[in-house]
Amino acid sequence: MVASVTEERDMVSVDSLPIDAETISATVELAWKMALRPSRREDIDARTHELIGHLNLLQGQALDEDQNQNTLRLLRLTERHLAASNRPTRRTQAHEAFHFMRDTAVFTSALLSAYRKLHKTNKTS
């Protein structure tokens, strides 16, 4: 049985989790290095789930901070992207799921960049 990107897993409170910028950055890089042709749908879905987890964590951190208009706009776009109606399902073609994964990586990278800027952390990768 193939897992759907719309399936929800039990979530831990994002407020209690630390941000591991290096791991998030590495996950984004892995997503960007994936190519559609040799990738299996299961691999695409697994990477998407991982990115969504990172994105949820970053969103939770961003909601507690003073936000400028650009960050607020990014958060709204991210919420729209992650809406259940926009996520791939089991019936979604692999190329559409792949592009959703890539877009999720872009949003994750953008929120990570905003987080780093806010907390003045350096990018090591």
C-alpha cells in the first residue's frame, strides 16, 4: 500500500522541538537533487513527508516571533501550499507529486532562511 501525502501522522508540539538547521538544509538539498525519472513514488512521498515535518516545525517557530510583512506573506503562502486540498493523493500522477515535493522544498528553504536571519545563525551547507 502506498502512503498518501495527505495522511496525517501524530504530531509532537512544534513549540517543544529544537530547530536543526543543518538537517533541514540537508533534506532540502536532497529533495532538489532528486530527479523525476529514476525516483520512485514512495521515495517522493517519503521526502515530501520529511519536508512537511520540517516546514511545520519552522512555521511553529515563526508564529512566535515578531514578523515582518515578508515573513507573514511567506507563512500565508506556505499555509495555502500545505492545505489538504492542494496535496497529492494516491491517485496523483508521480510528476505532480514530484513538483509538489520540489515546491515544498522551496518553501522550507525560504522559511529556514527567514529563521536563520531572525536568529542570526550562519548557513553551514
